[in-house]
Amino acid sequence: MANIKSAKKRILVTETKTARNKAIRSKVKTFVKKVETAIEAGDKAAAQAALVAATSEIDKAATKGVYHKNTASRKVSRLSKAVNSMA
């Protein structure tokens, strides 16, 4: 454990940020999973609705710095491609 006050603070701040980032990442994964389940079920309307919600969450995560903007863009692109390629 650190002895210096500023180092102790950094540890606390890092823990807080890590928890926040983990929660946001988890939320994004949940929304992505909803899109994938709708695709597997073959429900195009539900998949498109879930895609809109997932895109919004991914963009929010990128804005907050949880994901790099290119990573967020890639995730959205792959999801959109999957939904658009449905029969």
C-alpha cells in the first residue's frame, strides 16, 4: 500500500473510474446481446429497434472515453451489417 497521500488518492480515484468503466462496458455488452438475440430469432423489427438502442449506448461510451471512437464505430458498423443482412 502506498504511503504518500497523493498516491493513496490516485488508488481511490482509479478504483472509482475502473468501476464506472466496467459498468458502462457491461451495459454496452447487454445491449449488443439484445441485438444478437433478435437477429438469431429472425425478428427484423426487434433487431432494428435494439440496434438503435445499442448504437446510442455505444456512442455514449465512446463519448465518455470508455471506448476509442474507432472501436465504437467498428462495433456499430458490425451490428448494422448483421441487422441489414437479415432475410
